[in-house]
Amino acid sequence: MNLLLLAATAAGLQLIGNSWCALALALPAAVLSGRTAFIGHDAGHQQIADSRRANRVLGLVHGNLLLGVSIAWWTDKHNRHHANPNHIDKDPDVSPSVVVWTRHQATQRRGLARWLTRHQAGLFFPLLVFEGLFLMVTSIHDLPRQPHRERLVEATLLAAHSIGYTILLLLAMDPLHALTFAALHHALLGLYLGSAFAPNHKGMAMPTSDDRRWDYLRRQVLTSRNVRSGMVTDWLFGGLNYQIDHHLFPSMPRPNLRRAQPLVRAHCQTLGLPYTETGLIESYRQGLRHMHRVGAETGSVGAI
């Protein structure tokens, strides 16, 4: 269904042609591209098929070919995140970049980076519009690290994506319209993906190497947050709203997470372990509050 809707969006671009009205299709294109990313995510976790080879092919098609994002780079990074979620020294997702997550990271900032950190809570969602481009650029930078055969396959599919995407747009519209559509499409994609990932861990516990109390169960449960489930939420988040359950059982197929959730919650209650689940808006509030507190370490800022 996702592939059919993507094809229908591409056909719609050709039918509308060289018109600013075609920009309206950037929104469904971004949502469907995000859905494509969720399928690549599931393939990277070996959720979909029985064999690693089949999941690898599914990941290459949905990641490299359809999105222009290296599935090898993403899977390696994401597996390191799953092994040590929110760990200050081991989780690549909380390494300092444009946004920082700890007091120590904040106090190391200087110049423009210091100003960005001070205002990072307010800038977080605007910055997400660059996330789609960041994923594509980082995928290219990672290619030299990959083994030769893997690099050849990944690079070929990334090139096929870029060429095919460019041809698709230029067949429908002139370069100015095409460039505008591409920019809007990827900005909305970055905003969508970032908004789906943001509630999962931001503002939750952050283990350190000095703390030896973190067994597997606590490492996954205490660092993760669920977003309360519902038909729309499950669809928009691609199952990632069941973040605690997904982290405990990363290879569990997405449709089964909602069935596992009551069992996981009951087990946590038996152990007296907090099982954090909030509404969507509250999850953003908690994450932004954490970013604000960290940013405030660089100087005085107004409250959110």
C-alpha cells in the first residue's frame, strides 16, 4: 500500500506538472517517505522476514533506493543506540551535535554553538527540517567505512535514488519548481521523522559508565518513554510509540508490540519498575523541558 501511494504521488506530480500547486504533494510525499523509513527500520531489526538476506534486501530497497539513506550506516548506528540507550558515552543519539543533552556537553559550548545551546529547546523543531538532508549527507560520508562489496551495492543504490528522484522532478517541472519541491519535501520529511523519534528517550534517564546498577531490563525501560497508543498514533509513529516494548524486544514484528505491552507493563509493576507512558503533547513537553534545563547551563534564559 505504501509503495502504491508513493507511485500515485509521483504520478500526481506528472499530471499537475509545472505548477506551484504541485507543492501540495510534498506533504503526502514526506509522510509516505517517513513510512518507508519505518519499514527500513523494521527490516534493519530483522522483524519482517525469516532470513537476514531478505531483510537486507528490504532494507536496501526502502532505505537506499527509495529514501537515499544508507541502511548499513543507519543499522550500525541504531544498533549501538539500542545496546546502550541514552548512555552518555555509548549512545550515538545523545552525542553532542547541534543539540546537546547533558550539563557537561552544554558547558563545553563556545561562540555560536553556545548561543544555539542556550536556545535549543525553542529551536528544536525548526532544526528538524534539516534532518532529512543530514541523513542523506551522512550516508554518503559513511561509504568509505564499509567493506568494498557492501560499499558498491550501497553507493549504486544511493546514486540510483538521486538520479531517479531528479529525473522524476525534472520531467514534471522546471528546475526552480523542482528545487522548491525537493527542499519542501525533505524539510517536511525531517520534521516528521524527528517528531516521531523525539518522544522516545528525550528527558528520560541517562546512564553513565560509573553506574553499575543498569541491567538489561532497567537499561531499556528506564531510558524509554511510550506514547499512548491509538489507531492514528500507531500509524503515524510506525509502532515506535511502543518504545519500551520495542527496546526490550527489537526483533519483535511491529504488529505484535501492542499485544506485548500489557505483559511488559504488568511485569514492570511486579518489580516496582516505572513504566513511562504519556500522551503525545506531554512527551514533547518533557523532552523540551529537559533541553531547556540543559541549555540554561550556558546562561539565563526564559522559561518555556
